[in-house]
Amino acid sequence: QVQLVESGGGSVQAGGSLRLSCAASRSISSFSYMNWYRQAPGKQRELVVNIPIGGSTYYSNTVKGRFTISKENAKNTVYLQMDSLKPEDTAVYYCYANDFQIDYWGQGTQVTVSS
């Protein structure tokens, strides 16, 4: 059973930065793609970043230019660097992975941005 563990969430003021981590229990190269989603209170879960392994990363328009993905294969970890945070970025952020057959989800990490 693959596990995804997110960390790095917290509370920051608008304009601040946070870096989220998603640590997988096996090589991230074994996945067809990984995503970051977020879900704000009372709203549907939305795709933030799509990371096809070996392909181009997709950023949603709401975060493009502010959020950046990086990977550390030796640690089986994907990072989501979030800069210029806005109150509307407040949400629970989830890491997701697909290995061509099965979907895996992390438990989520809370990000709160105050104005």
C-alpha cells in the first residue's frame, strides 16, 4: 500500500510563503502522474498542479506564477513552493498520485492565509 504524507502547512499572512511536501512511500518515478489539489470550506476540491512524470507541469490559472513544483527523487518527495499567498489560497491541500492503476491520496495539510 502506497502512502503519501503531506507536511508544511500552517498559517501565514498575505504575501507570505509556505512550502508543502508530499513524501511517498515508494519512488515517485513509479507514478504516471502526481497532483496537488486543494479544498476550501464549502467548495469543491480543485486541481492546483498536475505533475506528469516525464512531462510538463500544469499549473491552474489561480496559482500560475506564484506556485512552483520541485522534486527530490532521492527522498521520494514532491514540493509545492507557494509564494505571494493570498487569503483565497486558504484550503486543505492534498497530494495525489496515480500509478496507472490505483489512485492514492494523502491526508491533507491545512494552509491558512490571513489578510
